[in-house]
Amino acid sequence: MKAQKLIASAFALSIALTCISVFSQDTPLPAPETATQSPAKNPRAGYTPLADGSKQTSANKAGTLVAAAAVDNVTPSSATAYKTFTSGSGDTLFKFTISNHGNIIRLESPADFEHMASGSVGEGYVVSMNTASGVVRYFDAGFSEGAGCTGNVRSWSPTVFETNATANGTTLIRDTCDGAWRLTQTFLRNVTNHELTVTMTLKNLTTFNYTGVVLDRYFDGDLDNDNSDDRFSRTFDAVAGQDSTFDNLSMTAITFNVPHSTAIHTFAAWNPSVTNQASVASPTGAGDFVGRVSYSLGTINASAQKIVKVLYKRQ
């Protein structure tokens, strides 16, 4: 389908593609070769969802944002709501909103039960690889993102392109600030099963072979409109949050032939600028948590790409 402009025209993309050699002057050098790499009765009857954020510990959330801003090159995210996909109504509603950066900033199902937009919106991605100057990372977590284009934490380009938009999803394309990587994200919903699949294609745009490449996706689950009473658990393939006896939201690594792991973090200790952050014990007690899936992509050679998927499911 004809690509639709988000921030710059498709013509600008063609110009950018011809200028990779210009970007490469800021592209990190690769690491040396030696580097390693329901029942009949509706259980919701009589339950009124709390207003967004009514139970959140705002001091903790704000404190985390302040702490995050002090980590390397980090800035509040410039992401804004871009497109919403809705199907069903009432108990069958499945509705999600993506940002112009490719973050899932709302996920509502069933009606009035929101799972990601209480307090700070935290959903997104981070890429890291070995370089001659250490591990370089690029991240966008919805509420914060990398800033600048030097050092070990870097930004993604503000220019994002869309293609293949349909009633059930769309594809967003975004490069790193230095022209090293292109991340293509395809969002596709399954309304019957209350599922959202995110396909992530990471392409090396340089003439270098990068080792130790890792691609993570994470979500700050604030189930059922609040964020202080969720309990998280994980398996080898999935991480899930549960709000009392009501809703469960899980994210599962479904590219089984690529090495991967899962993790849970308290919101206060979550560092969205790193990959493979260590997990707390599972299952957790009640609290405010973040779920993560990490894909270890190994070496991605010059002009090559690798594809992985995660599946969000509300049940």
C-alpha cells in the first residue's frame, strides 16, 4: 500500500536512504572480533472501575521519572497518540492506541478497563549492541527516550513512516539517529482472541557487522485503571500481570527459534535504557511492575536483518 506520511514525506525517506554514508560518520564502530556475543454470572457486575490514576502512588512515579532523566542521555519522550484501533463494545471491546513512535500507549478491554495508561505510560523498545566503545543502546519507553547521538545511550530519529495501514493494524518504520539501525514495527490485532501481535524487524543499515545485538520490548502494566495492586509472574516465554480476579495482560515471546528471556521489574527500579535487566522473583506480591521480553539476536551482519514477535493478550 502507498506509504502515509507521519512527520516527513516518503520523498524525505528516499533522500535519507541515499545519505547513509553521511550518517555513518557518527555510527559506532563494531566491537573487536573477539567480542562475545466466564461463568454464567458476570464477575464484573457491580464493579465500577476507578478513575485513571486514582490509586497510583504518584510520588513513586514522579520520582522514577526524575531518576530516569539522570541516566546518561535520557529525555522525556516526545511521543504523542497517533492512531487508535477499536472493535466490539462492552465486554467484547478490544481497543488500543499507538503513538507516533510505535509505543502502545493505551490498551482497553473490556470497556472502561484500561491497562497501560494509568499514570506514566511506559511501553516500548530498546536495542543494544557491542561496539569498540562499549555497549551502545537506543530506547523509547513511551514516557522517556534516548537523547542525542553520541555516547552509549542514543536516540531514535523523530522521523517515522507508516505503511500497510488496515482496519486491524499498521506498520511504522523508524531509524536510529546515527543511521545504524532501522526498526520496522507491524501491529496486528486478533479481535476474537483479544490479542495484539507486534512484529519487529531490526535491520543493520551500516557496512559493519555488529555482535551481541539484543532487542527488548517492555510494558508498564497498570491493569484495570490503577497501578498499585497488580501481581506479576513469568515463564520462560511470557510475562503477565493480574489485577485481583478480573483481568490478566500478558506479553509472550512467540519467535521460539530465537534465544529469549523474560523479566519483571518494580516500576521504581526499571531502567528502560538497558537490555536484559535482571528480574525480581516471580510471582510478585501486589505492586506496580513492568514486564519485559528480551531477544538475543547475536550478530547482525551489514545490510542484514532479523525478525522477532511478541504477543499481547488480555484474558
